[in-house]
Amino acid sequence: MQKVFVDANVLESKTLRDWLYAFYAAGDGLFELYSSEDVVVEAAHAVRKQCKTMSGAVMLHVIEMMKECVELVEDYDCEHPTPPYLGADEDDRHVHAAAVASGCEYLLTDDDDMYPDQEIRDGLPYCVIGSDDFFCMAAESSPMIFGEATQGQINYWQHRSDEPDKLSKKLREAKCPKFAYLVERVIMRLAGLSPAEIDRAKPLGEEYSLTARSHSLSDLQRLPDDIIG
């Protein structure tokens, strides 16, 4: 089980937050998510700046959703983290300190400028990964859980929008185009198309890992009938 520390720029996005929760709800054991109160406060502040008229009750619900699928790291040394913080922005020092204290293998962040120097990235105790790559990795790790997470998102949105491409559209807006493409393939499989038909209509290119390209969508046949629909 891989430990992942989630940064504020991921938690503040409703789309990304929904998918984190979808994977969390679909199956235990795929990964463990961690964050900190500092990060949640930062994410909540960003949400409030974007939605100045949001009611207090809704804001509280958003914060609760941020916390529901992560374990909060409470004790971390921002002054003397080991290894030391060598990122570009001192405002991100607390993120590094909490990620180190949690023992996480991945830092999930969409801040490309946090570690602009590849040499510094290579020396970190965790791998820095963006949302698009992370969700693709999660999808590769378990096609079954991915299928259940996607069905959960379909069920969520079907009562809120008439747009059939809502899931992939929202993911592309959240800068997750590769994962959006995988979601489109799973939606086609859940609709009854065969893996061969999907591969012809939406083939996976070299931007996807060899693991993803070798996975068969036939794994989704093992989903319970009430999930496939």
C-alpha cells in the first residue's frame, strides 16, 4: 500500500477531490492518503477566494470532505525537517515537513514550480507526482477499483447534469487529460462495448505506461451486475 501526501492545490479542486474520494470509497488498500491541517486551511482559503458567496454550512461540508479521505499529520518540524527543504517557495516548507513526517512515498501536487530543479527532486525521500499521472497510476493499479470509482462518479453526476461527457470534461478542465481519456474508455466498457471495440475507437498511445497499454478492459467484466448497470 502506497502512502500519498496531498497538497492544497489538489484538495481545493472539487473535481480532483471527488475522484480522490471515489477511489477511497471504491476500495481500501490501493493507497493511503495523508495531509495536514495546514494544507486543509490553505485549500479552504483558496476555495473561499473562488466562492465568496458560499454559505458557511457548505464551506464546512467542503472542509469535511477534504478531511474525510485523508489522515491528518499533526507532528512535523518545519524549522529543521530531515532532509531539509530545498524547494523554490518557502511557503511550501510546511508541505515538505509534513510529507516527510508522514513517511509518504509520493507528494501529490500540481505545483510544478515547487521543485523546478530535477537534481533536487531526485534527492527527495518522496516522488513528486501531479494529479494526472497519479490518477492514471491508480487506474493502472486496479482496473476493478477504477471501474467502481468511475461508476460512483457516473451515479453522482447523472442527477446533476444532462451532459454525457461531464466526467471527462471536468477532468480536462482540472488539467487531467490523460486520466480523462482512461475514464472515457471505462465508460464505454460499462456501456457494453468490448475491449477490442474500445481499443479501436480510443487506442492508448505511448504517453501511457506499458502497464496501462497491456491492461485489458475485460477485467471490468468481474464487476458486480449492479455496478455495471
